[in-house]
Amino acid sequence: MSPARPDSAPATRGAHATIHDVARVAGVSVASVSRVFNGRDHVRAEMRTRVEDAAAQLGYVPHAGARSLSMARTGAIGVVLPDLHGEFFSELLRGMDREASTRRLGLLLTVLHDGRGLDTLTALRGQVDGLVVMAPELDPDVLARHMPRGLAAVFLACAPQVGSLNLRIDNRAGAAAAVRHLAAGGAKRIVHISGPAGNLDAQERRAGAEAAAAEAGATLSVIEGDFLEASGTMVGERVAAGTLEADAIFAANDMMAIGAMMALKRHGVAVPEQVAVAGFDDIPLARLVSPALTSVAIDIAAMGARAVAQLAARIAGAREQPSGDASTGADEVIVPHLMVRETTRETDRG
Amino acid sequence: MSPARPDSAPATRGAHATIHDVARVAGVSVASVSRVFNGRDHVRAEMRTRVEDAAAQLGYVPHAGARSLSMARTGAIGVVLPDLHGEFFSELLRGMDREASTRRLGLLLTVLHDGRGLDTLTALRGQVDGLVVMAPELDPDVLARHMPRGLAAVFLACAPQVGSLNLRIDNRAGAAAAVRHLAAGGAKRIVHISGPAGNLDAQERRAGAEAAAAEAGATLSVIEGDFLEASGTMVGERVAAGTLEADAIFAANDMMAIGAMMALKRHGVAVPEQVAVAGFDDIPLARLVSPALTSVAIDIAAMGARAVAQLAARIAGAREQPSGDASTGADEVIVPHLMVRETTRETDRG
DNA sequence: CGCAGGCTTGTAACCGCTTACAGAAACCGC
DNA sequence: GCGGTTTCTGTAAGCGGTTACAAGCCTGCG
């Protein structure tokens, strides 16, 4: 026999009082204690105070695990993210937390370290009510195979998933806005530094840029980059050297844009007077470089919050309608907006 | 098509197979299924394969909640943090995750929105095995009162807690090192942009700065900031305008330092020639701005990892020694180091 | 052949809570 | 005073696992 319990009230340091202890001390049944604590059923005032006194005296706190087992609801949602760094990660979590805490939901964080950890995904069954999954680099089939069955899920910026709600960033619209802005500033020959060909975001940004350029009557030449500063530097140098003709550069992310801009400056090309530059992502650095970089911004926190809100809705839906397919996955699109700064001209110079 | 299920087994889409379903399909008892899955007891090879086949066929995944209830171990730890911003928190979480995932622990994130949410703390009972708590703005007594009894805990950079392990940053030493460095570079009139008065880190950094300035024979005037870039900007502008006399600025965190530095640059004040600047935290952005910011570095990720490791040790300890006080809380101190970069002068100009 | 003792396996009692159901008590109008 | 409500309370059966204990099956040995 381990914890010696004084036979009316236990709970010294280690052991916690259970609902039975409270019931015993209050001289009522466990059902009544439960009723008092969940407060939906009728209990007489005297019963309520007796239970509350006993609970206070014992320092009783309900056991979340036990409760979730019998209610089939954990009050937590799983957040599955790739190995992220920096602001993006914290902003995303911040947004998720904002929404989750107003709904009194906990966030159980799981990071997928380059591919490994997919098995921890299924292990989440019984520990969470639903999942927000962000796994942009993962094959959707692999992902689908590892999803715990019967758990509500919302995907964030993943390759399209059948039958599940997917929140994506409207890369096309963002890129188009940037290119339109460049054209409105007078650009006729725009160079687009794209991301790697295999990257979905990169493809969409390129497509948006091409569409907007065509519409605005500007030429758009594409040079494939790799999202790193060096590819931007290389393009900036070619433009400065005159090997590549351009009056504006639109890079598929900010680091490449910054690389290009720095190279231009270094070679005495005036930004934005001679060549305008715009990026994508609006990383914190974008407004700290000089001249400050015009970029396409995504409200990351809002995206996180939206994902949690959608998931909460699906969980509630599944709860009252456990039979049917979770309401069909009409994807939802997050529209980015352009942050105009100093590397572009606001108006047409003509 | 959905996987056709043999009619002995339920679990179409929504419902999950339970251990009983597996036992029935395999024609064995639930105890055997459990043994196969936990693999410590002896089971005959044939039994093993039968159970594994049945489980695979049903897509069985153990229910973490139920398991944790009967084992009195959840496999998750609660992480309680103040309202989070930026790199600091992503790095902290990153370090915690690194440690937690090698130990196969989940992280249940709880954010304390300015004081509220303390009640969610006790609600963690039964959902986690232990707690890492960071609440620098909280009165230790209030905090102690809200800690779930009998749950292992490690405190991070909090006011001293009796009987619990506390990991703290040696803010005094870090701030003193920065101020000594500024003084060694020739600074005589240093302005310190502090954090909010109620914040413990802010208080310690200020105290360290004051001590070092006094020792070095430099004057130190303190302006209270709020850890956000804008407070730095404001101070930078006052210094540039001459309203505030200074030949060096030491900010209690990097964002304020960057704000100050940018403001100085914008107004044509040379950094570090006219005014040197140093920050605290060494966020990744610090070395990306130009000139690169001198800062007091803390290996934040390592600190997070350390906290989790300590907590895991305490949990294990409590498990095999449930009686005694959790091993006495010998506080552990993290000593920061100075990263000298371009916003300060290495040597005395005199 | 009988039996001690080691492997396997099954039965059933938990873990701490919720809740359907039924019984008790109080109240009502007649 | 009685049946019918309505309101409160208790009993006990889960939720989905783990595991102590007992029982069954072998095996080897005297």
C-alpha cells in the first residue's frame, strides 16, 4: 500500500484529491460533485456550498485526462509544423494561441524534424480533438496515410488534400499586385527572380507575375533563383553590368530581393530611380534595410488564427453530425497585401 | 474508395478501433493486445503476429488519453509562457522541442495573456507530467498559489521560487559586460533604455548597467522603454535631436537597440563613431542589420532545452521516489556573453 | 506418472471522471 | 390522501487502456 491516506482527507503534497475524496468529505455522491463542477444540472444551493467547501478544503482540481476520456473531448488541438525559424514561427503560433485561448483550447505542439516524426502524428489520437497541419514539403499522399483517422484537420499551405480543409496563401494575387505596382510606377521591362522550379509557392508567384505583366503590357523575363540572397546578388550584378536589361526586379522572396538591391547599390545603380525592386514575404528585415524594401506581406498571425477557428468549427460540426463527411473542404485563401516602401516608386514617372 | 472493413470490425470513418476490437478480431484477450503493443511481457511469436495483423487490418492506434489515465503518465509537458513575440520565443520553443522530441515528450503550450489565464494552469493537471513556467512579470506568491500541487516544475527566469528549480539568466552580469565594453570604447554618457519597470529581467539588467557604469566612471541615464522597437526609435530621435546627450546607448533588448540605431542613422548620426549602440538578447536579426548590432547573447534554444531536460529529470525522479520533496531546487544560472559587432568600438579612442 | 516451476494467456479491477437511469423527496391540484 | 409532476440525488456503467493475479499449458525431472 503506497500513499497512506488519512481516512477522511488525503492530498498532502504529492497525491491529488479525486472526486471521490471530495464526495466523501462532503458526504454526497460523486455524481453530485461532478454536477456542481460542471454546473449544468440542477443542484440545491446547500449541496453546492457543501461540495465547494469540501473541494476548497482538499484543494481539489479535476483531472483533465480522466474528464477527456469520459467526455471524448480533450480540449486541445494538435499543431504540426515543420522545423521553422524566426518570426514566421512565432507569429503563426501567436495567432493560433490568440484564437485557441479565447476558445479555451490548448495547443499541443509537434515539430516534424525533416520527415521524421510522422509517426508521432498518429500518436496524437486521444490527446487532441483536431489537428492543424503545416507540411509544405511533404507528399500529400504520405501525409494522408499518416493522418489519424476520424480526427478533424485543417491544412496550412500544403499541397491540395482531398476532403480536408486547406488554407492557402494566394501567391498569384500577391505576385500580381507587386508586378502591377511596378508597372504603375513606370516599369516596362521587369525581371522576375523566381524560386526553385519544384516549389509550389514559387510556381504560383511566377504565374501571378506573368499574368499581371502581360495585362499591364510589360515584358517579364524569368531567372530561376533558389530563395537565397546569392541568387539575387547575381541578378543584381547582371543588371548593373547591363548584361540584363531591366527597369524593375521582382523577386519571389525578400532575401533574393535584398541581394539584388544591395548589388545594384554597390554598382552605383539608383534604387528605385533607375531600377525598382520588390520582394515577397515581408520579413522583418525588409523594412530595416535601406532603402526599405517594398514587399508582399502576409498576415501570418491572422492565418494561424483562421486555421484554428476553422478547425474549431469542424470539431463542433463533427460533434453534432458525427455521421457525414466533415463539411466539404472548400479551400480558403489568404490574400496577401502589398507593403509599399522605398525601393519602388509610388506613381508613374511619365 | 474507402477501405472495405470486415464486418466484425466497426470503425468506418469516424470511429476508431479500440483495443477490444483488435482483441476480438485476433481472437485473444485485451491484455494480450496490450502486451504486444507495449512489448515488455513475454508473448509467443504467433500471438504477436496475430495481434499485429488484426491491428493493421483495423488501423488500430492506441488511445493516448486512456493510456495516460491508467499509467498516470501523459507523455506531455506544459509550457507556460508570457505573451510571446519574435525570435526569442521561437528560439526558446525550438530548444524545448529539440529536447522534448528526443525524449518523446509533447509540448502543451499555454500563454498567459497579461495575468489572465492563471486558472488554465491548474487545469493542466492530468494533461501533463510537468511544467516549465516562464512568468517574469508575475508575483512569485501568486504564481505559487496557482501551481497545480504535486506536478514537477521548472521555472525559467522567474522571481526565486522556494522549493522549485529555477533557471535564470544572469542579467546583471550580461548588462555589466555590455556597459563595461561601451565604457572601454570611450563612452562617458551612456543612456540605458530599460524594459518595463515591473519586469524582473528589466530590473536586473538596469541594476547591472548601473553598477558597471558607476565602476567605470561613466554616467548612466535611464529611460524606461517597453521592449518594443518604437521605444528605441523615440530615444534615438531624442539623441539625434540633441535633446538627450549621449555617446552610447545600451538597450535592454535588441529590438529597442535596433529602433534606436535606425533612428540615429536616419538622422545622420554615425554609429558607432558618434554614438555606440548595444542591445541584449542577440536575436538573429542583430547580425543582419547594418551596422551589425553588438549584443549580449544568450543561447536561448539551449536554455529551453536545459529547462526541459531538468524537468524530465525531475519527473523521472518523482516517479521512482514519490514520497520525498522533489530534490531541492538548486537554482541554475545561465551566463550570457557579449557579441561584439559593428555598432560599438572595440578599443578606447582616447 | 506426478509434480514443481517457467511461459503464456485470460479475467477483472482499477485510473478519475461523466451521465443515463432510477429512486427519493417535495409539491401540486383535486 | 392520492396519483402525477417536478426537482434533486445516488448507483453503476461506461470511456480505452494497463496490470495484478490466477489459471492453463508445457517442460523436465525424479
